[in-house]
Amino acid sequence: MMVITFAMVNGYGINSLSDFFTDFGYLPREELRFPAKKLRALWFSPPTNDGYSGTGTYGPLPRIFISELLVDELTTQSQEIIHKYIKTSGNGNNHAAIASTSGELTWEKPIYSDFQILSRESEYAAWTLVNGYALNHATIATHRLESDIRSINKFNKFVEDNGFKLNSEGGILKVSPDGLLQQSSTVADSSLFTFADGITESIPRSYIEFAERLLLPQFKDLQDEEVKEYHRRDGFEVGNADKIFESTSKDQLTRRSA
């Protein structure tokens, strides 16, 4: 699961949400940088997956991926817009986890012109302005499915056959250099949003990612019933994630409605 925040703005950023998870035993792992998007991200591994060998509620705990927009790298105009709304939030950053689950903004609802200005420079800034700490996306691990579509290629076909558009940036299937992490994602949902000045427009919301983590070479001969999550490829790839992030982009949303 992934959440986007504003970095270096009055306590907003990765730390405003990560403390909630580290208090429950999650461990910070690798930092990832996306210079073109002005994003920094950190992912967290769950405390343990022992005893979570089932599915659904009893399945393994999820990896957490939190990214922050590097506000100080934006233009002065965009920085001023972001700071203007953060100032209305009070101690909203202390309630990031609650805001993430409720989908409520911790700052005042923006006006449409501010959203447009941010969109022209950074679609991620604009997305965060109207979605706040809402979940950007969640991931389904296809290799954990107990069906004949657990292969991500078969799963992608199943999704498309059922009328969902997949993110086509860099190809439907995003593959890590070692070939062991294979990912795809839907194009984000959209919904109508009424801005503070009364203008109602469609905005991007969340989407679903699909990932197949293949067995590490040293475990390739294990029988299916012997395989645990730690036998599979862990971590994330900048190249894959950079393309997955495009699921909320105007280009992909326009393609979805075409």
C-alpha cells in the first residue's frame, strides 16, 4: 500500500505517517528517489509474517510504501500554494493515519485554480492537494492467489477481459532488471469533486496494483507447499514504480475514457 505526503512542510512528510507503523514493529528499509517527479520514497517491511500463512485477514502483513513530494524543489508559486493550505491544517499531520483511513483532508478544501496550477507542474502535488493522506494504491500479490490466474500475465488478461483498463506506461507489464518482480496496475478511478469556490470537476483517485514476486534463484526447486513469502523477491524497483505512478496521470486517465 502507498500514501503520498508533502515533504518538509511543518511536519508533513514520510515521518508524519511512518511513526504509526514503526510503533507496531514495521522496519524502514530502502529509500527510492524519483528525480523527474521530485519524489522521495521509503518502504517498510512488516514486523513478522510468522503465523500469517492463510489468506485474507490471515494472510501476510503488507509492505508499506510512503512517498513524499519534495516541495522545496517546486516553483515558488507552487510552494506558496501548498504552504497556504498546510497552514490551515493545524496539527493535522499528527492525525495522518486516521486521515488516511477516513479519506478526509486535514487542510481546507482547495479552490480549483490552485489545483490547476499545481497540476501543470506536478500531477502528484495536485493529487495530494485534493486527496490528502488517502491511500494512493493498494497491491494484490497475484502469486498468493489460489487459482489458475496467479501468473500475472494471466491475471492481467482476466482484468482486461472484465472491462478494466491497465496502465500502459512502459508497457502493461513492468519487469525489474532481475526479472523477479513483475507488476501492473489499473488506471485510477475518478470522481467528481466540488472545490471551495463551487466548481465541480473530475479528479483522479486511487488504483490497484498487481505484483508477482518470483522465487529467488536459491529457492527455485522448492515445492509449492514449501514456499513462504521470504523465499520470494523482496523490495521495490525505481523503474517499475516510476511507471506504476503514472496510473493517476492525465495521459492514462484520458486513455481510460477514450
